[in-house]
Amino acid sequence: MTQNASLPNFAAGTQIEPTVPVSPARTRPAQVGRLVGVDLARGLAVFGMYAAHVGPDPSSGGVTGHVMELFHGRASALFAFLAGFSIILMTGRRAPKTGREGRQAVAKVLIRAVLLVALGTWLTSTGTPVEVILAYYGLCFALVLPFHRLRAASLAAIAAGTALVLPQLLYVVQRSVDDGSWAETVTHNDPLARISGTDGFVELMFTGSYPALAWVPFLFAGMAVARLDLAATAVRVRLAITGIALAVLGYGGSWLALHFVPGVSSALAAGGEDGSGSVMSAWWSDTAGYPTGDSAAWLWAASPHSETTLSVVGNTGVAIAVLVGCMAAVDALPRFRRLAAPVVAVGTMSLTAYVLHLAGIWALGIEELPGSALHVLFGFVVAVTVFAVAWSRFFRRGPLERLMGDATRIARLVK
């Protein structure tokens, strides 16, 4: 891959803007390495999603079960984090695009948001056993877009603020949904709900598996990181420290709460749903079950799908650490970069790879997720990797990424 090549990203069809030449007097990693590192992180997120869906069930225990649990929730959080990164790439990374170019960039993001909502809603309506995340991502795109012109510090402050406030607000709203009928009224008048047979925007915003109210902090964090000078070693070091600190704060804070805050562990034991593991694992694992809304004690959990502040903080830390690690590895280790090229190829067409694994689940008739044998997961990973490598030899973008890019050409009409 040459230094002038543009790399597609998860926003489907977007291409990373050319890098700005830097003075040779400043010692930096290669700019192209930074971009390859981002796609490597996307590829790992794809494989993590595969592991969460078609890998062995974490509740089976043992080394395999614990390894599989590491991917649950954290892979989707990494996707969301990188989606925020992509928004900044589309609208101008070092400086926001202005004038007609800026308005067209915003229009492209909005078009992608609508298409992701439509695609995700349609895939959900097919009855797939997977909780399809695409529609939630599309709504999150639209929610964070008004903030795309802010600086890194402002975006980081918003990410922190939303992580602290929105999960608590989500808990209150979900209790309100359970206790009242206003959600039914809203859903009845929601065109998306009538078309899709789901709860429409109420589900996407509040009650679904990836409620936007609790997931937008990931996008804000990704936007903040994208604004930074990621080619500078000092910035990467600070980001790595930040990522580790956030992971320790999120998961460690939950562990302390479960062990030392009176009544938390007993309340979780009484209020969990579908749990097969000890509630004391809720600081990092979903095997203890999912929040039912009956007890505020679940706000102390950091399990991947608990949608709590501690969960968001911990998963954001993991996402930052993975991205920095990928960028550092492809820069410092040329041989590793060559070995990782197939994973990078998957990362350049992550939307296609995600949809392909849904098609594979349908074709194989897999209904119990997770719960497949390890060789099934291995087969999915090998199949998508071979496809991505073969496709990338002839095309710069994946098939769905290309279609999405073509669909956004209408944005050129924006004056």
C-alpha cells in the first residue's frame, strides 16, 4: 500500500483525508502507519464481534469461556469509539472543513446515518438472532454530529460528562418506560416502528440492546482522540496511560463496589436476569446476568452490557488502549505490519464483514448465540479474512462500503 493510498473506514465508503506533510526536523512515526493502525483496530473489532456471536458461550467457564467473555461488549464499544473517530475523518481531522465542503461533509455523515438506521432495521426485521448494532450506530452518528467542530479538549469533556450523566438518565427513563404508557404512545406514532415492527426510536434511544443514550460517550471519546496529533509519540504515550487508567477506574471501581459497598452484591443477586455466573463477576462479565431496572445497585456494575458509567469508562479505556497499541505496533514492527495485513484488510471493509457474518449465521442456521464450537468461530474468521484479502487486491473499498460511498454522492448537490 502506497503512502498516497486512501483507506476506507467503518463509516462505510469514507476515505481518510491525505496526511499533512510534516517537517523532517520532528521525529514522528510514519503517517501511513497511523492509518494502518486504525484499520487494524477495526479488524480486531470485527473479530471480537464474531467471537461474541459465534464463539463458545462464556458461561461454559474455563480458559476458553473467560477469553470469549473479553470480547463481549468491548468489541462493540471499540466499534462505537472508532465510529466517532470516523466522523472527524469525514468532516476534517486537523481542522473542520468549512464552507460548501463542510456542509457537504455533514450531509454525507447524515446520509450514512440514515442508511445505517435503514440497514440495521431491515436486518433486525429478518429475525436474525444477533442484536444488530447498525441502527443504533446510525442514530449515534446523527446525535454527535452537531459537535464535530469542537476541539479535542471540549470533545473529551463532553465524553466525560455524558459518561457520568447519561447512564443515570437512562436508568430513570427505562424505569419510566416500565412504569408508564408514554413509550407506547410514542411508538404508536413512530413511522420507524410501524415500518420495522420494532419499538422504533424509543428502542434505539432507550430500551434496546445498545441504547444511544448510553453509547454516544464512546463516539465523543473517539472524536476527541481523532482530533489529537496521533503521529506524535508523546501524545500516544499520554493516550496509552489514559486508556489504562480509565480501564482500571471503570473495572476496578466496580470491583471495589461489589466487594465493599453495603448491599450491592446482594441486590444484584436478587435482581439479575438470565445470569448463570456469580454476581461478583459483574465488574467485568455479563455471565452474572443483565440489569432488570429493579435495583439501582446495577449502576455499580461494569459488565459490558450494563450500560453504566463504570462500564462506559472501562470499555472506553480498553478501546483507547487497543487503538494506541495497534498504531504503535504497525509503526515499530515492520514484520508485524506485514503479518497483520490480512486483519487490516478486514478492517478496511468492516461494514461488509459485519453483514457477511450475519449472512453466515443465517446460512448455517445458527440460533443459539453464543454457543458455537471454537472451530465455527475459526471458520468465520478465516472465511472473511480470505474474502477481504482477495477483494482488496482488486478494489480499494469493500462492496458495501462502495455502495454506501456511491449513495452519498447526492451530498454534492449541497451548496
